Amino acid sequence: MENELISVVVPVYNVEKNIRKCLDSLINQTYKNIEIIVVDDGTPDLSGKIAEQYAEQDARIKVLHKENGGLSDARNKGIDLAQGTYITFIDSDDFVSSDYVEYLYTLVKKYNVKMASSFYQMIVSEDEVMIDKNGQEYLLTPQEAIEKMLYRNEISHNAWGKLYHRELFEQKPTLKFNGIFEDERYKQFNPIQKEQYRFPVGIINEDLALVYYLALECPQIVQGTRKTYYYFSNPTSITKSKVKEADFTIFALYKALSEVILQKYPDLSDAILEFKGTIYVKLYKRLVLKQRNDFNEVQKYMKDEIKLMTKGLIGKKVRKPTKIRLFSAAFSKRLFIILCNFENLLGAKS
């Protein structure tokens, strides 16, 4: 196997309780030729200092301290600093299996592709980690990969858990956006900076705003089904997270993204409907459980949109759980709340 340098970009902000676990999982990778780029995004806690301590012990770790600019800005700084032929992103409160890098690198070399994805596992405690040494490998067209992401079927739309050839961030984009991002409603989601792909800064759901486009730029994508990425999940956190005005930008982001995808693959209209339903239900769920009266107009708009969606579900390839959530949200708020609370208890993905 070739021994190309691989860059691991780790944005850091307020993770002093978890960063050691993350860095330990990286310095102990079976694939040794890596550089670990820790981007301290102006964290007020000890995360940056902890990273410096690790850098003193391992020359592969580089620490950049910067003013707070958000996750996208931190990732972009990491991309700019990366020297590797390939780049992967790890969130600093997550960790990976010891062969995470080797597994993804083996996939991209075996199938000669620019993007590979592995499975992930949501955990509440480390006791739940499953060591996964078996799995299948699938070579996908961009359309097949996009469809899987839209249905949340084996490939996530998160930036982490994947390996990207650096050319994806250096080449001039070939996608035809047809002026979508010149529209004032969508400018903030533009994934292109200086004719290169980067994470849009200053938005939430930044992964959505880039990963799909990177996949569309690839002739083929390989998917490995081994679980190599682990992230901690609090199933009840949705009842505690504060709803902000910025959360509602997801509607415009969805419209921009769906336009780009459907321009290239009109056959994915059902998958787009699944994606839209998931987005609307997820945010409606937060509003309802938080009982936010200051967003009554938005809540009414969302309920009306969800009702319209239910009228168009007949004969559509939309997952049964999504249909149940949509119909309960549209016609029985009480049932919807019961369903949401039940899902939270089970730790179900929304």
C-alpha cells in the first residue's frame, strides 16, 4: 500500500472533557503517515492548551489558535493548512476506531475514487462502542450516493466519517449552479470561495451546504459499511436546545440544495421530498417541545407546509417513519408530541 500523507482536521471549541479521547484515538491510528491539524476556534476553556500538550509529545500534531469564527471557518482554515493528499474531518467531541484512516484510505485506493465513506455509531457512553471488523463495500454513482444521503440510508451527509481527495477542494467546481447563489435568499449558502469549494461561513447545517456538492463532483464514491466513527449523542438534548432565528435558514438551504440536485438528477424528486419532510419535522419538533410562542407564525407556516406535503405523499417513495411523523405533525399535535417523546426515550434519529 502507498504511504501518502493524510490530513486530519479537528476543529476545537469548548471540548476539554472530550478532546483527550479524540486525540488519543488519532495518535494511535494504524495508518501512521498522518498530520493532525487542530484548529482552536477561540475556545474559552482549556481545549487549546490540552491540544498543545499533545503536540509537544507528537510531532504530527499542529495546533492553530484563531479568533472564534465558527465550525465552517475552523474547517476551512484546516483545509488551507493541510499538506496531505487526502483530508478527513473529525469533530473534537467524537472519536474514531484505531483503523479509521487506514480503512478509508484502503477504500479510495482500491476503487480509485476521490471520496470514501464509512459507517458511524451513536453512543451515550463508551461502553456501547462496538468493534466492527466486518463490512461490505459498494461502488456508487453520484446519483446513488446522493439518494442514500437524502434518505439517510447508510451514508450520512455529515462532513466527518469520510475521506476526500484534496483535489475536491482545489479544483475549479464543474457543477452548474445557474445563478442560484446570486439570489439574495441563497447567497450565504454559496459553497465556493475563490473558485474553490469551502464550507460556507456563518451558517448552521454547514455540512449540508458542502458535502452534497463534493459528492456531485465525483465520478464514483465508495461506501464501506464498517462502523469506524463514534459520536456521543444525548437523546433528550432536543428538549434543552434553544431554538434560534438562524435555525430557520434551513428552509432556504434546502431550496438551494434541492434545485442543484434536481437540475442534475430529476429522478431524485421523491428523495428530495423525504429530505424536506425530515428537515421540517425535525425543526417543528423542537418548536413544539420547547413550546415557543415567539415563533407562532413560523410554526403555523411549517404546519401548513407539512399539511401540503402529506397531500403529495401518495405513491411517493418516502420512508414510513417520515410519513408517520408528517401526518401526526399535520393533524394531531398531541399525537406528534407523544411520538417525539417516545423517540427521545429510544434515542431515535430525528
